[in-house]
Amino acid sequence: MAEGSKGVNLASVTFSKNELEALLGRKIKLSELENALPSMGVPVENVDGETLTVDITPNRPDLLSVEGIARAFSLFAGGKAKQYSAKDSGVKLHIDDSVLPIRPFIVGALVRNVKLDERSIESLMQLQEKLHETYGRKRRKVSIGVHNFDAVQPPFYYKAVEPESCSFVPLDMEKKITLSEILELHPKGMEYSIILEGCRKYPLLVDSRNQTLSFPPIINGELTRVSGSTRNIFIDVTGTDANAVMDALKITALALVDRGGELFTVEVVGKKKLQTPDLECQLEELPVEKINKMLGMNFSEAQLLKLLSKMGYTAAGRKLRVPCYRADVMGWVDLAEDAAIAYGYNNFEPSLPNFFSMGQEKRSEIVEGRARELMTGLDFLEVMCYNLTNEQECFGKMLLEEKPHVKIKNPKVEEFTMLRTWILPSLLKIISESKQTELPIKIFEIGDAVSLEGAHVNESRHLTCAVYDSKATFSGIKSIADALIREMGWDVDIKEAEHPSFIKGRAAELVCNKKRIGVLGEIHPQVLSNFGLEQPVALLEIDLTYFF
């Protein structure tokens, strides 16, 4: 999801100690930071003088800025939770129906009287980009625009336009270019153009004078560039998920509020009217018994409330008020996790479980591991193919009639439109892409195959091997099948059979307890031609699931 990888994808956030101190309103020792931040679930990745780089897990987008980290640090140290509010700005943002099929959601906010300098602007841009890369799924789900409000005239209009019908000066350029040219010439356009691939019209945000603020999710206009002299900031967030755009708006706007800005709502006018941002806090029950059972503790309700106050929660009668900027809290399990963080994982006393069990290797792993050893011993090279394929490769090229299968809804590319029902075509494709390699080519895969019976989906594990060589024959692949059956100790018979993908008289089926569990033989010349192969191919495919 983001930069770095340590089991979980993490986003790295860099800030200076001085900047954190300014937000906290007090001095703090570097050693205190290095000890406290990991306890909060924010491990310190690097310290370079007064500059720190920390890792943020994807479930805490509110910590993707120094403002969010300062807020969390203050709470963790016993500070009081901030109560955020917003006044009505009177600004309206109109949504045109034309943009709904493309990028349907937009929200906005106005933050007045913000004092910015080079460092705070860098922090704001870092937050924006980290949210794009992680929570926004590289801008597909969410994209954020930050604008100098004083350069434009509300109300604002969000609509879809023809790519050649509009031109403006994008950020970091000096002349007007069309939306199509932005996608072709601007670095951000080239990077994110895939998001708008296939769209006949593109989203555009303009003001009452038809001045362009933004071409979401690609680039803002130079007109609204934020600088050190900017005092009033308009934020727009567009995307494909209503909750996600609102969360991203709150996180971005409150970062500016924490720097002294005043927050004002924007009225979004579409099929219904909406005041954004919505700062109403979610309420959650506090199931003390469940949390204690999960953590192995015996906390009282008062103790849990005190712990959770360190994570920003406040009491609301018999319920808890979740901070409005927390996008990750979905239920009591999240409360339990936050209580554990506040208590300190190092403070939990380890204990042995009060039961005993014998672990053993899963049967499927034993079968697959043994089969893998045998195939390697027979001089086959293991490959791994995509589980996704398309009807032409799975059926058409194999001379088979199409049968029920699991289809991909709204596939992005023609190559991947379904889940494969067998592995054999995947190996033929690999051979076709590797046929310049010295012969013989001997490959195998142990992987998933998916079949559809009515509304029921069956997943199975298949072993498939292939030999591509001028001397590849039915007898050769049968001898491999015989060796596999013998060494695995299977009670399997090989019986003559016909199959459209194989040469007549040179195909067989594998049968166990009168059930067909596999097929082997020499591939039909037409199939070879369909895959661009010039030498014979002998293949074997068997369903290993039967032996698990």
C-alpha cells in the first residue's frame, strides 16, 4: 500500500523535531521521542540529526503527517482530546450529473487564517501524497486538491468535459494545455492517466468565472498554487468511495486546523445537499468483558476508559465517542487493540496456554511437497502462473467447448477475464514464450484450478507437467505418470481416452475409484499451432485434491 515493507506495507513520514515541538507547544528530548513513538505504534525508522523518519501502518491514515503524530503524541502523554468544530462558510460546490459515471464523489472544506511557511507547506504536500499512495490507492479511490482560496471565486462546479474542450496551466508548467495534452505531457498526467483510461470525458473543478482549480485526480492548476503568503485554503477531495473522500477531507483539514486555521464547511449540492466536512463523532459500545477476554486481562470499565482516553476516545454516557479523524475504527476489536497499545504491549505478562496440542503438517502440504520433490527429481523446473486467464486460451485454443466458469466482473484487460479451470493452457503459454530456450523444456506447476457447478464454486489443487521436445511422446509422459503414481503410493489406473486437446489414440485419463482425476497425452497439432509451437508437447494434469 505504501513505501517500505516489513511484513505489512508501511508509509514513511519524515519530520523535524522542532516542527513537532512547535505543534506540541513544548520542548521534548529526542530520546523521549524514540522511546514513546514505538509505544504508540509508530516505530522510528531513522534519525538524522533533528529529523525523524517514522513508519505508519495503513490502518492509521490520520498519522500520515507531523500534525497527526503531534496530536496522537499529546494524547498518549495524557493530554486532553481536542473537540473540533466548523462554521458555515456559505460556499457552495455543485455536482453535475455528467461526472457521476466517472468519479462520482466530491467534498470540500475551507480553512481560513492559516500561517504557512516552507516547512509547513512541505508537510501539507507530504500528507497529501501519502494519503494518495496509501488510503487513496494511488489516487484511484481518493485524490486531494489544496488551493489558494483567494485566487478563485465561488460557487464551484464539478463536472465532466470533453478532453479537448478545456485548457489551463497545470502546476509546474507555464502555458495552457488541454486535458488530453496534460495526460500526454505532464509527469503527473503520464503517471496517473491510467485511472481515466476508457473515459470519453474527464472530471474538472471550476469556479464561477470558469477558472480551473483542478483536473481530478491528475493535477491542480497553477492558478491556485499554495505559497507562504496563502492564508485561506480551499480543499477538495474526489473519489469513488463516499466514506473515504470524507475521511481524507477531515484528516487534511484538521492538520491545517492544528496549525491555527479556522475550519469552515462547504455545502455540496448534488442529488442531495451535504455540509462537509462532517465532524460528528461515531459512537461505540464499550464491551468490557469481550475486551478483557481478548487481551487476557481484568480491566475495569474505568481503567479501560482511562486507557482509551490516551488514544483520543472520550466518554459519551454509556458509550465511547470515537475521534472524528479516526478512519480505522469499525468495532469493539479496534477498541481492544487501542487499549492494548495504550497499556503497552511490553507490560503484558506472558503465560503458557492452559492446554496442550500436537502440531502436525497439513495433509495437503505433505502431498504437494512430496509431489514437488518427485517432479524436481525427474528434472522438471517448477513454474508459477497466474490463476487468471481468458476464454480463448482456456477453451478456444484448446479446441474445447466453453463450459461454466468463474468470470471476472468488469475486467480491466482482455488477457484476464476468468479464473482458470485447468493449468495445462498456462504451461503451453509459458512454453510459447520460452521456445527459444534450449530443448527439452520440462516444466511443472502445482496450483489452483476453479470449476463452477451451478452456483457452487469448487477450488482444487492440480499438478501439471509438460515436456516440449522433438522427442516428446505419449509413452514418455506416461512413464512420468507411472513413476509419480508408484512413488506417491496412489491407486490410480491409466486408461485409454479421447480428448479434443490431444492427438487421437495418444491420450489417456487417470482414474481412481472409477473417478476421472486427470488426463495425459500428446497435444493436438492444431493446439500447438494456436500457441505458436513448432515441436511436440506431451502433458500430464492430475487433481491432487483427491489425495488430501
